[in-house]
Amino acid sequence: MDYQSLLNDIYNEIQPELKRGKVADYIPALAQVPQEQFAMTVTLENGDIYSVGESQKKFSIQSISKVFTFTLALHLYSKSLYQRVGVEPSGNPFNSLVQLEYENGIPRNPFINAGALVTTDSLVSYYGDEYKTLETVLNFVRDISDNQEVTFDPEVAKSEMEHGDRNLSLAHLMKSFGNFENDIESTVMTYFKHCAITMNTEELSRAMLFLAFGGSDPLSGKVFATPSQAKRINAVMLTCGHYDASGEFAFHVGLPAKSGVGGGIVATVPGKMSIAVWSPALNKYGNSHAGTLALELFTSKTGVSIF
């Protein structure tokens, strides 16, 4: 298949959609990002990369980092992790306090904010402090993306912390139920820092390749997760990766994927490829408007889907 021509076609078709949606203005550092931008990258098993748009431009990956922290925590804790965070779709906004209280401080899944906070807390418990935890997360992302230069934007993290009252509230609520073990402020700041990792679509697409191939990077040969873990991570991405629009995304796109409010979306086609797309304007659910449509176009045009 001529993937480059396909991406070029998608790029042209998606242009009118770049005016729709709005950037994540509740995070001041993200509110300044120009809206009408787009990038898309496909990485194949043999390392071939096909890109279109601003694929070299770095952006804040935000909730995409939850895939990486979930992978690390699952490796460390295995099934015992599920005692602290579930794997069910939430059906509610990603920062819901009501559902968390109703369910006794156990977040529905690791991709809503409360679940990602618990996952980060579990990493801090294992590694001993927030600094070692952040460095471990960064090194993991550097390894899976095969890029040792990956880092985070401290200004974005600081901006999030200054407006992070709801996330701090989620952590306090979970602590009241005995489901948060470490200092709240430093752990939440560690969470904001890994959400503030900056990458471009080529780096992100490369980083997801291991999940498209059973936990093993087909290019480096490194094993980052067991086949069973990779299966479960992909499953949670499919059912929970787009917050309360996850079912709609699965219906229209049909791939395991994870979005972030920085406008990025990563997706896997098991046994074939990994995909990253970026367009900063979001729909009402907090997912990239043009990015979602681009992935739908891709699966429609190629017939590639897990269904």
C-alpha cells in the first residue's frame, strides 16, 4: 500500500476541519497553541515511517503518558495493581469526583485522571521518591521511542499545577479512602510532569510500536511488556482511551488508541503498525477533533481495523 499518498490525501481532506473545536484553554500554557495545525505518522514493523504535516513539531502529550505509566505499573505490580484501579470504562468526564466518591476511591480505569494519579502514586511507592519515579518514566519513554532526548516542559507542568485544584481534590479524596500512599502535592506534580512530556508524531508513533507487536519492539528486539500485558493495555486503550467518548471512537475508528488534551492521539494496529496524529483543537470530550477524523479516514480507506 502507498501509505504516503494515503496520508497526503487525508491531509488534504482534513484541512477544513482544522478550524473546528478549540484548544485546551483551561491549561494556560496550552491555550497559546495555534489551532490550525496537523501532523500524522505511521510506523511499520520494518521501521518504515510515513508522515504528513508538522510531524517534527513537538507538543505536550498529556494523557498519552498514562499509557506509559500504566505499562510500567503493570510490569511492577501485575494483577495486584487492579486492587487500586479498575479497567472498566467510566462513562463520565475524565476528572469526575462524583463517580470516585460513589465507588469508594477506586478509579474506574488508569486513563481517567484519578486512575493515572493512583498509577503514579504506585510508581512513587515502588521507586521511593518522585524524582526517581519521573526519571524512570522519562527513561522508559526514551527507550521505547529510541530517542534519548525526550524530556518534559517545566512551564506546562507548572501551569497545570497552578490550575490543578480538581486533580489535587481527586488525590485527597482517594487518600481519605486509603487509596493514596504518598505526599499528595509532590505526587500530583510528578503526574503533571509526565503529562508535560513533549514529543512529535514521529517519536510517538515509534514509541507505540512495542504495543502493536505483543510488548516487543520489532526494531530493537527489546521486550517492554509480556504479550499478556500488551493485550491488556491495548484492551484498556480501546475501551477507555478516549474518556467518555471511548465507545464512539471504537465504533468509528476501531483501533486501540489513547488521546491527550494536547491534541495528540496514538493508536496501534496489532501485528502491523503504530500511528500518531496531532491537531490541537479538541472536541467536546477533550479529544482532538481533526485527529479523530483523520484516524477514521485512515481505517476507512485502508480497511485496517481490529474488527
